[in-house]
Amino acid sequence: MKANLPAIEINPAKIKSLGGAKKAIDRLINAFEELASQVRKLIAENERLKRENERLRKQSKKPLFDKKAKSQDYSASKKLERKSSSWRKSRKKKKIKINSQVRLEETETCSCGSQKFTLIRTWEKIVQGIEIRRNNIKYLGRDKKCLHCGKIHRSIIPENIRDKEFDSNLTAWVSVLKHDCRFSQLLIHKFLTSLGIIISRGQIDNILLENSKKLEDPYSCLRFQGIKRSQYLNSDATGFKRRTPDGKFINQHLHFAGHQFLSLFKITRKYNSATLANRVLGKQAEDKLYISDDASANGQRLLVDKKQLCWLHEIRHFLKLEPQVKINKQRLDKIISQLWEFYHQCQHYSRDPTKKKKNSLKKQFKFITSQKTGYDKLDRRLILTGRKEDRLLLFLNYPGLPIQNNLAERDLRPAVIIRKLSGGTKSKKGDRSFERHMSIIQTARKQGLNVFETLHGFLTNQLNPATLTVKTTPHIRHFT
């Protein structure tokens, strides 16, 4: 990495006033900040090269710790949070479903010999349990030959087991264990064989791919009807790899589009506006409101016209600034506190939107972004934020529109965990399988449906794909 030293043009002989001295000091402070930033980058680069050198020499890695991270007692903080809030422990007995009841044995004769009792009260005790066992069924059939015409008749095999080695319950559980419980194929194989199921890891792969074919229609329903019935969409993407047979990795991108009742995933090779518009969202999303970060894929070529940028991502740009001089730290803290206060006011705006509040928020935004602090990086950051006014303040015209994209990041988290556990997919069919399973499982959970029953219903053609689009986003009126 090449370090470019900042040019400092200060002539002490020309400083003849207090204002000129202040400007010169600001230039020196900004030059120092630039040097400090380059030093941090060089330190990080040296550390990376050092670790790479250790890897090539096959030395053990040293653990990385964040020096700025403060140790916190999680349980203690949770207790304080509960005390400070109105949290109350819920009664779980009302939520427990009872499968059977057992009348407890009672004492018929007292130790004194009497058999007369009076009832004081009745009570109950619930013991939760689970029963996991195999259910192998042997079907006994016969072939019969007609003595009159010689025609041979075979016993009738049910359609749901024709040409099948495993029943629908087992195949549905394989999908649930893989994509919902985050089991690897190895763990699924160990679990099933421990129950006495004779199955190979190759058969588990085949079951997942076969299930993927059966989930094509529900997934298509999500892509078209789910997006069509939605008024707005959150969107984000993360890296996703595919391992080729020769051991190499292909870099891909996992896209998410959805809201509180919809999760749609799509894996693509490229990450740009055209791919996002054509392969992920489609034409049915042209008239939708769109919430995302300010990544390049959400640029001008994206079909969606009305875009709301995530305020948390925008504030994060300011949090990344690391000034070393105290005065610059104070300037940055002041701006960040103003942004957080503005953010909380924006969240309350949708509860009672008025023109007065709308104009007040616009004026406050312009005031924050037009400030000159003297800290060059902070001033440049404020200018860039001010240029995004139309996309950061779109929610003022559509009260109720989310102003942050946390939902998309939370929905991508399970997929990232599965990627880390499994190392990615192995083929294009594996990509399609991952997309369909994750989309249907997460949408079913958002719709309040049982994941296993939903997958089992789709795999046995007993459930209508429209079940996944019953609930959708509430209507958001255009506020002028």
C-alpha cells in the first residue's frame, strides 16, 4: 500500500490575524487526521500480511480481539433491562397443546382407616415430551392369475409410495433438518441411521434435490404473487459460494427481497442493478416502494423508482470516522447525536403525519447536512448525505414506510450461518434448492404457519401455494 502524504500549504509569515491562525490550525489538524487514517490502514495491512505469512509457514493463528470491545455481563444486563422495562414472564401453560391426559392414582384409605374424604381442590401437572422413532412399513402384496383368461393382477400400490423408498414424512423432515435446523448432510445421516433408517448421504442429496423440484410452484407463487401483492420491499444481498467438482469456488451473491410477511431469496453470479431488476425483482416490482442501503446495485438502472435509503446504514458512515484529535471527536459526537435524535423523530412521524411535522423534518435535515464543522472528512460526509435527500426522506410522502433495512439483514443471517456450516452449494441445482427451501421456510414462519406441515403439504400436493401470500403489507397512502 502506497501512502500519499497530505500537502500542507501554510505560510506562517502570512498569518496576521486570529482568524487566519484558526484556519491554519484546522489545516494542520485535518492533515494529522489524514496521516492517522493512513497509519491505521498500514497497520491493518501489515497485520494481514503477517497472518498470511504465518499461514504459508503453517504456523498457528493468533486470536484476534477487538481492543475497543468492552466486556459485559450478558445476564446482568438482561436483568437490568427487565427491571427497567415493563417485561413480565408469560404463562406457558396456556400455550402447551395436550396430546393425552392421565388420571393420577388416588389414596382410597387413610392411615387412620377411614375411607371418607372431602375434596379440597383440583390441580394439574403438565410434562412435555417428544417421541422420535422410525416408522418403517412393510407392504405385503400378491400377484394373482385369472384361471379363466390368464390375466395377471397385482396388488394396488398407493400412489404416494409408488416408486418411493422413503415416505413423505421422512423426505419433509430431511428438508426441515437441512434448511431450518441447519443440519449438515453428515449430521442428517447420523441422526437417521441412529433411528434405524438405512440411508446413504447420496440419497439425502437426492431427496433434497427432488424436494426442490416439487417446491418450484410455491416458489414461483412467492416471486410473482408475493411481490405483486406487496406495497413495499426490503432488499439486501450477501456473498454466497458454490464449490465445483474440482475443488474450486465460484463467487456468487445471495439476494433477499421481502417484508414482514414475505421472504424471497435468489442466487446470482453478478451483483448489479440489471441483475437485481430482472432476475430478482422482475417487472411486478416496478411500482413498489423499495427500502435498501446505498450500494451500487440500487442505482439508477434499477427499475424501482421510489427508493427509501436505510437511515441506519447512513448513520453508520459517520460512525466509521475515527478522529484522533479531541476537538474533531467532539464535532463528530455532536453530529451523530443530532442524527440519532432526527432518526427517532422520523420513526414517530408515521404515527401522526402532518404537514407541519413534514416541513419541520425537512428543515431539520437541511440544517444538519449544511453545517461546516472544520473537520474535512465529516464535512464531506455531510455533503454526501445532503445529496441523498430525496431518497432518505421518501418516507415523509409515505407515512408507515420503514426507514431502516434491518429486516433484510435479519432474514439473511440464517442463510449466512448455513453457508458457513456447509461451505456453500455444489451445483446450480443446489442453488435452486437453497433458494426455494429458504424462501418457503422463512415465509411460512412469517405467515404463522407450521414449517414442517407447510413443507409436507407442498411436497404431497395437499397445500395451495397461495397459502404463503395470505398476509401482506398494510396499505400505505401517499401523503402530500
